[in-house]
Amino acid sequence: MGNDDIAVAMVGHAFMGAAHSHAWRTAGHFFDLPARPVLRVVCGRDAERAAAAADRLGWESSATDWTEVVRRDDVDLVDICTPGDTHAEIAIAALEAGKHVLCEKPLANSVAEAEAMTAAAEAAAARGVRAMVGFTYRRVPAVAYARQLVAEGRIGEVRHVRAVYLQDWIADPEAPMSWRLEKDKAGSGALGDIGAHIVDMAQFITGDRLTSVTGQLRTFVESRPLAAEHAGLAGTAGSGRGTVTVDDAAMFLGHFAGGAMAVFEATRFATGRKNAIRIEVNGSLGSLAFDFEDMNVLQLHDARDPAPYAGFRRILVTEPEHPYVAAWWPAGHGLGYEHGFTHQVVDLVTAIGAGVDPTPTFADGLQVQRVLAAVEESSTTRQWQEIPS
């Protein structure tokens, strides 16, 4: 292992594992990084499948015991792409072994787990070991540019935030069970799986945090066929049925510390919507709007424009002056879903090289976890829930 290498071990190799693998392979070819990522080992529960994933995704080797992998001397960083019920155990063990950690979102399945992970990350940071949670949508150039414009005061004082994340991959009541529909593995359903993303995105763009929420969770289909096999988010139904123990949809209101009002909706039952992440931020001097299904575009309205030609301006976020874009293609040549993961690797490796904590930190992930827990609690109590700072 060379001094300019950062050797990565990835635990989990399904949908997220493929996206992360692409990012680790790609980042150093387009960005000037302080260390070259080396795809050392991928870990999975089944030896044959892990070996096949290593071959397909570009890893040097495969393993089945993550406890051994996180202790290996030839591993510098552990990338966690497993279901939420394993995040805390793997992350804490890796940090205590002196490995940097990238952990997929949501950070954990409970606030208690997220608190333990954050404590471990803070203790590790004192030894120069870094940890980051993977809210990758904040690395979409248009989203990062929206954050920049708000920070510059372009839309003035933020007053309204409305954010939705709409999917339909389980709208069919006969779509088979998966771990994402089991609370003991996933922690929650649409709330944590996709709602966590829009909570992070709203807080990232505004530079503000949610202080209280009230909401409602619903499960529309409570029993589904057991899966014979899985392919990404989809699968093939087999024999027998399983019980859905998570929410299918979540809707909640929120208050920001700075005074803005917020509305959130996360559902996997929005027929016709595949991955529609939409956010609009209204301020005293203008507004911003973004839709991931048109991910290279940011809409900007300047309320100071004269009425005859006032309106939203369509900004194609592909100029070299825009966040991350200079490393890629000429203006007008759009980026895709996978580029956010590459930017995530770039930011993480750059922070490690600079000896600073990357963002979002585990503490940021804990704050989002507290928002999710408060929404779930409010769905039962029907009362506003305060979010601890």
C-alpha cells in the first residue's frame, strides 16, 4: 500500500454497493485527490455472491466476515452499504480499529444507535480518524448551487420550505417483501429510506435545522408475497407471505430554528413517480425550486424583478463555475445519478487528506435521526414533538 493510496473495504454489494463501487473507481480519474482510492475488498454474507460482486464491481478481493475485514492492516477506510440494523455495530468497530468510515443513510435504526455511533466518531476524530454519513443528494451540483445561493442571501430570509420524495416501486400490492419493508432491518419505511434524504436536503440548502415536527405515517399494504429473488429495488414473488412492519408513506410539518415553516412528504406509493425529489424554498427576496427528475436544472425567481418579466429562471447547472462541474464535461452536457456518489468520495477523501471532519458528520446524521424519531412519535401522539439540539 503506497503512501498516496487510501485502501477501501466495502461491506454490502447490492444496489448501494454498486453505486459506491462506481464512485470509488471513478473519482480519482476526474478529480485531483490527495490519495488514490484502492478497491481492496468487498464483503458479503455469501462467499460466492461476494466473489462475483468483486469481479463485477472492480474489487481486488472478497470476504464474508466483516469483523476480520475492519481489522485488516491493509484497509484504511470502511464503506458501509448494508441494511440499517448493522450500521452501528460495523461503524463503531471500524472506528475503534482506526479506520475512516463512510456509512449509508439513515445513520442508524434508532436514536440510541446513532448517539453511540456519533460518540465513537467524535472519539475517533481526536485520533485523526474521520467519519461521514452518505446523504449523496446534497452532492448534486444543482442542490449544492442552491445552498450557495441561499448562503449568499440571494433569496433573502427563508420563510417556506416544501419538500417531497415520491416513488412507486411498491405501489403494486403484490410486489414482494424486501428488507426495506421490515422494521427490524430498515428501522422505518418511506420515512427513513427516502424521507431522511429530504430532511437532510432541506437543512443543507437552508443552512438551518428543524426544531419541531408533527406528522402522520401510513401503511397501505400490510401483507406481501415473500420474495424468491431480488434485483435492485424490485424482486420476484415466491411462495408464502410476509408482514410489512414499516410505513408506506409519511407526511409531516416542521419548524426551522430561523422561523421558516416546512412541509414534507415521502411515499413509495406515488404511481407514475420513479424518483421525484422536489424541493422549493421561498424567501423574502425570491425562491428556488429543484426536481431530481430534471437534476441538471435549478429554478430561480428574483422577487425584485419588475412584474412584466418576473418569473422563474431556468438555470442549467452545467457551467464550470457550478459546484463539482469543472471536472466533468463541457457546458450543457448533463450529469447523472451516479455522479453524486463520485462527488461524495471526492469530498470524503479531500477532507481526510486535509485532516478535517467531512460533512455531513455522524452528528449531522444523528440530528436527522432525531427528526425521524420525532415524526414517528408524533404520528402516535398527534402532538408536536421538539427536536433536541
